[in-house]
Amino acid sequence: MATSDNPWLSIPLADYLGHMGHPRVGQLAILREAFAETLGTAHPTSVLVLGCTDGNGLDCIDPRVTRHVTAVDINPGYLENLRDAHGTRGFELTTTCADAMQLAYPTRGFDLIYAGLILEYLAWESLLPRLAEALTIDGRLSVVIQVPSVREPAVSATPYTSLLRLEPIFSFVQPAQLDRVATSIGLKSEHARLRTTASGKQLACIDFRRAAHPNERLGEEG
């Protein structure tokens, strides 16, 4: 959604953090851990974070390894907090306030793209090929998606009721379909694991690697 009535624009950061960190949800820590794990595996020079909110996990970046971070979010208030918290961590930080569906991504611009719990709110099947093109050869796309639960609704009930506004725009991403689409555009699943919250809700953390076509590899080496 790119319209001014996008519910993400009206959810206070305090509500988002309170909801995501609530014992019934417990997703903030999982998102941070998944990002840190991917950073340790990929050793990226350039990183794109989609749906970055206030930059949860950016403190895990080693500026001796990662030189540039591009953080994208649709909510300008979230980005303001992100800049205040992470603007002096030693890496070059670019913040972009935009709908991820409407961005023009640079070709071969990023060693790592991290999309944590954002594909559920996007037309991800049309976005994925553009993200693949934005990856360097052997670059990683790391995603976190929510697995349907028989006990918990898509958006768990907490005292932070503003998050319930997200329910109409939320749609589960099926891991098998994600893998099929990724494979068709040259992204190979490298690592997948399930993380479980205190309420029993599960998140699937999946890392894809962008394979090079032979002519691309030869062109890079030559």
C-alpha cells in the first residue's frame, strides 16, 4: 500500500515496540537475532534493510566489515528515531522514506538485503525479482516470515491496539511458494530455521543466495 491511509503511518513507534516486545509476541528479539546471524554469515559490505522501523539490529553491524547501510521505511517518524540511534555507529547510513514496492533499486547494489516481517504487507511476488537484481553476485536475501498458527491470530492481541489496524493488509507468505518464486529467479535457499515465540507463534527465517549466470561470472572476473 502506498496511500496516505496506510496504517503503518499512524502507528506510534512506542506502540510498535511495546507490541513487538510484549511477552505474548516476543518478535523484536527474534528479528534482531536473525539479522545478527545473517550478518555473521554474509559479511556484507553493503546492506539494505526493508521495513527497518527504528533500526532494531543495526547495533549488531560491525563497521569494519559493513561500510554502508540503506534503511527503508514508510514511516518518517521511525526513520527519525533510527537516525538518532544509529547515525554515528561508524558506517555510512542512508535512510529512505518510501513504500518498498515503489522504490527503484540499484542493480547489484547490495551484498545483503534483510526483509524481516515485511513481505506479508507487500506484493512480494512482484517485488522479489527486483530485489534479486539489486543483489551482488553471491549476495544474500534474508527474510523473516510469520507461520500461520492454530492458536494465535495474524496480529496478536496486546494492550497496543493500534497494531490491530494492520490486520486488513496482512497476508501470510507460504514458505513453499516463496521458495518456488525465489528459485525461478536465481535465488537459492541457503539456510532456513524456525523460531518460536513464548505464545507458540513461529517465524521462519530463510536466507537465499543469488546465483550467478556463467556470463555474469565471466564478466566480473574479466
